[in-house]
Amino acid sequence: MRMSKPWVLLALFLGGAGCTGAVDHQGSRGAAPRPTGDASEGVASSSGPRDIDLDEAAVVAPSPHEATAFYVWIRDPAGVPKTHRLDAAGRVLETLDGIYVATGAGAWQWREQVLAVPTTACERYDDEGHVSRGPDPDPGAATRVTLANVTTGAEQTIVDGVPDADGAESYVDGVELLGSVGPYLFVRRFTDIYACGAHGLAGASVTIWDASKGDVVGMPAAASFEQARASALLELNEGDDGFPATEESLAFTALMPRFAHDGALQTDLQFSSHTCYACSFGEGGSYTKSSVVPADHVVEPFASYAFAPDGVRAFLATKLGFTVGGWSEAGGHR
């Protein structure tokens, strides 16, 4: 009988070449809009409906030195994302399908491609010890994520989908954008693989991507969150799984943004420790247990985005029932 290959998870985090069977999901949902308007802002026009203006009562005058425009993306109650380009006072200039983030180099569109990955049926034994192989399984799926500059066409590759399941019978490599803070994107990657062993293996990680530099940002030092770490340690030891979390085993594994409805930023922290496979819980993957606790402060480089500008707050006041994904600014001084 073929054994499980835990090391196959490691391959998910190595760059891979593209493969056939790609389906483009630009902006998470919807087609890419055609660039129009002022090209110096890197703005794209949407083929979808456009908001013309805010309620005049919600519009505020911009303060000196504020950005000249904002990009705010939100999800509707069904989870569908849209990005609104605002002027400095919070008036909607246009509405775009999908997710856009502004930097000094213009606006960047979040794009996902789901890549088909060939899989292999596992060998199985009957009661007499005869080996058989089942029918070919459905293809697996890997996700490639890029940011595309809507003006220049430049591209940043955040996640390069892995094209090789390495003999696994089922294979999923997915990506979720948890939120964005200015040019920083918080990207969760999750995997689920069955490679013919006693059980499957799951994994998860969170990466912070700086769209202004096209590179990964390191997690802040865990020492910045001593109180949150202590709370997580207590929570992870509430049960008796035979694998007590200790100061040595506890790892700071993710920082995740969370926005109030007025755009104020808070952050949640994930701490993880080892446990048995059947005892796994949280978002850390197989053989881990994880606790998510709120941070008592926002650390740099995200602290300068802790409070949304007046224009962004004015716009969000008209969007009750929607979830704030993030906001960024074009032409600002931050």
C-alpha cells in the first residue's frame, strides 16, 4: 500500500511553471475592465454599474495633504467584492468589479487563475491481498494569484500555482485574500491533499505582500504581542489532548486585518502549537492547534492606517451591511 507523503505539502510553497486547463477569474469575480480616464492614476473603467455620487450629507471636505483619490473594496452580503474609486471628499468616481489596490505606481487588480492538476488513483488491496487501482480521479486544483497594473500591464506574482500533485489522489491548493491595508495584502493559502496514506493532510499559512515593492513583508516580532501570546497559550491548554502548548512550542503564525464599519483597523493574531492529527483545530493545518486573539495595538508599518480618512468614512457610512476589505490611496503622502 502506498504511504502518505507529508513532504508533498512543502512543494506547495515552491514556485512552479504554469500548466494547461487554466480558468481566469480576474478580480476574484467578473471580467477585467478596460482602462479609461486619467491614465496617470492607473484607473480602469468597469463594465458593471457605476455609482454617480454620494448623498451630499455624507460628503466631507478633504483635509490638507490628504490623498487625491482612494480605492475602497468591500464585499456585499453574498461575499462578492467590488472596488470603489473615491475622490478626496468621498464621492464615488467609479465602481469596479473585483479587488483593486492603489500604490504610487497606479492601481493593481487582484487576479486568480485556477489551474487543473493531474492526479493519480491510489492502489488498494482487497481481502485476499490483491492490488487494484480505482478509476482515474478528478483533476486537482492549484491557484495562481497575480496583481496586474491596469495602466502599464506590469504583473506581480504572489502565488505561483503548483502544477504537480506528485501522485496524490486528491489535491487542492487554494488562496483567499483576507484583507488589505494600504498597499499591504494579507493572503491566506490553504492546502488539502490525500496521497494514499491513512488520512489526508491539510496546511495553511498567511503571507503579507507589499504591492508597492512587489515582495513579501516579514511578520512583526512576536515580542510585540506578549499579552495576546499569553491569552493564546491559556486557550490552547484548556483541553487535554496530551500535547500541552508551551512557550517553546507556541509559534506566532499569522497577523490578520479586521475593519470596523468606519474603516478603523484592528488586527487579529494567530498562535499555533503541535497536537495529534485527530486533535487538530484552528487554521494551522494538520497536527496543529491554533488560537486567534485580538491584538491590543496595531504595529508598524500598518499603524499609519489605523484610522480611515474622512472621505473613506463618509463613503462607508452609506454601505451598511457590507464588509470592508481594505482601502488604499492614490496621490497621497502617507
